[in-house]
Amino acid sequence: MSNFRSTGLDAGLHFLADRVRGRIQESSSQPIFVAIDGRSGSGKSTFAQELAKELTSYNIPSLTIEVEEWAQGWFDLRGAVDRVTSIVEALRNSTGVETQRWNWVSEQWNQTETLFRHPVTIVAGCGAGLTQCDYTVWIEAPEELRLSRVQNRDDYDWSEFWQVWADQESELYQIYDVPAHADYQLSTSSGPNYP
């Protein structure tokens, strides 16, 4: 069961940042991994950005990994989750990991890069809650609002893939019920913030 629920994100943001800071003070040698999960348009990426800013204000460096950057196109969400899970595991056990992100424009893998371990790694994206992180945040919003946010946010039309992606989300959450197991359940249904 979740141990923190809120209809706004700010309270959850500050509560989570404080908890992460406290854990680092207890054991600064152990990296912390935070998953920000939810369906498309719920506000995951913006929440991840705000969390990174909050941690920076505490002088805590962080790395953000967007799950979708490891999906080989519109039909590979599960593949992306598996790749990111491997990255999380590698960063727990080493100072860095070599990887490749998918280029959605050229539709090919980018050149190999090295991701270095940080005190905190934020994993944001659909299915992030399956990547074996220390803390999981689930962000909820109704579908109509989420779709509107995506249409206003992105400079390209991917409406033909909306249901394709949503079906893959559902398949993942049937494997593991992220909302039910999340440490934090937050809602952005009250307004247009956190697109």
C-alpha cells in the first residue's frame, strides 16, 4: 500500500525530496533510485524535473533517465523498461554503464554513451515502477486531460499511436500493479500543471 497520497504534487515533491536527503545523510555511499511512473501525459517528466531541482537545492546531484528514450519505436515499451532496468542494476553495482538511446527522429540507435552513477537517479516514464528502484511515485490523471496535455506539449502528432502506447502501458501494469505498490500516489487531475 502507498504510504503517501496527495491530490497535489508539491506536497509529495517536498516530502520525497526530504526523505531522499535523509537517506543520503544516513548512507552517502549508497546510490538512491527513484521511479516516477504514470500513464502518458500524467506529469511524470515535469515532476522529475522539479524533483531534480529540489535535490540540487540540497546540493544533491542527480541523473534523470527517461524510459521512452530506450524504446525502439512505438511498439517497444516493454523493451525500453527491460533496458532501463539493466541500467539501474548496472549503476547500483558500478560507477558507470555504457548504453545507447533511441533516436525517434532518425529511427536508429544513437552512438554509445556512458551514464555515470550519481547520488540519486530519477527514472521517469511509463513502466518506471518496474525498474527496481528504491522509491516509486505513481502520478494519476484522467485520460481526457492526459491526451490534451500531450497534444499541447508535443510538436508532432502521435495520436495514431496513442492507443498502441496505452495498450502497452496496460500490459505492463497487469504484470506489476505499480499504483497499488507505489510509495507515493499523487494526482494532477485538478488542473493543467505538470504536463
